[in-house]
Amino acid sequence: MWLVDFCGKHTQKKTNSPHISVPFARHGTFLALLIFIVGCFSACSPARHAARRPAVPVPAGFYEQHSRLLGIPLSGREDPRLIAEAALWMGTPYRYGGTTRAGADCSGFVWSVYRNAYGKDLPRTTDEQVRLSRRIRPRHLREGDLVFFRTTRRRKITHTGIYLGNNKFIHASSSRGVIISDLAEPYYARTFLHGGRFR
């Protein structure tokens, strides 16, 4: 039977011996190999988790400044890509079919923010955003998830926005343009259906 040591050399081991060959153990190769393997496995999970959200440099005072711009408290753990993009849209007027800061409707706003903040192309219409996203229950909402509403008596979902955390979401209101609202507000609590996740 042959063993391959850490440096790639082959060391023969007698099959009738229950112990590791002396040269292999004497050079500490087995211990080094064991430490290397354990280190790899312990590093894999955090690395994969961190890859979901790339590190973005955050200037000093970023969250304090954007808390004022958005008019909501920020914990400092929010994704700065979404926060910075959301702040640029505040006060944008509502315009049916619009996708720019000159004017946007609700799904056009969501489409543009996702494209600019995450580099991800979502479907353009609310219907398609609902159909192609993974349905999320209210208690499982995470920052960046979409939120869907039925604001008429029809069965069709008619409104969408982006969840920011702490029950807040940003959206293009047909009466007030791009604003931040709270899911606990009576109107939104009554019309909210579920969340949607693309990431």
C-alpha cells in the first residue's frame, strides 16, 4: 500500500503494521496534512457565505448621512449598495411606464434599483416579478426582498417595492412618488400579500 505525503513523495507502508511509517511521522508531514485539511474545511463555509454579499468600501459617516437622507434609522449592517441607490431615488415623481429618476412606476423603480445596486436584471413588470420570484412569508423578509400588494378588489397584484429591513420598504407611490413606508401602516398592512426573493 502506498501513501502520498504532503510534498508529493511516495512512502511505502507495510500492510501488517497498524502504525504510520516512521519517516512519514518523523517529518511531521501527517500532522501538517491534517492541519491543512481541517483548515480548508473550517474556511469553506464562511467563504461561501461571504461570497453572497461582496465587500463594499463604506466611507466614514456613510450610514449617518444616509439615515438622514432616507429619514429612517440605519443599524450600519445594511448593504451600502442598496442604501446608496435608494437615497438617489427619494422624491422621484411617479410616471407610468417610467424607469428613470425623471419618473418611474413601481415595477420600473424596482427594476432600475436592482440593476444599479446589484447588477441584476429583473423582469420589468409587476406580474413577471411576482411570477418569477420565490415567495417569501412576511416574517422571513430580508433586506432587498420585494414586497407585493393588492391595492384593488381585483385578484391581480398591483404594487411592488423593495424591503429595507425593520418593517420599512421603499417604493414608487402613484400619489407621492418614491417614498419609504412602513408595512405596519394600516393601508399597507391591509393590502400586503407576500414577499418575493430573486437573490
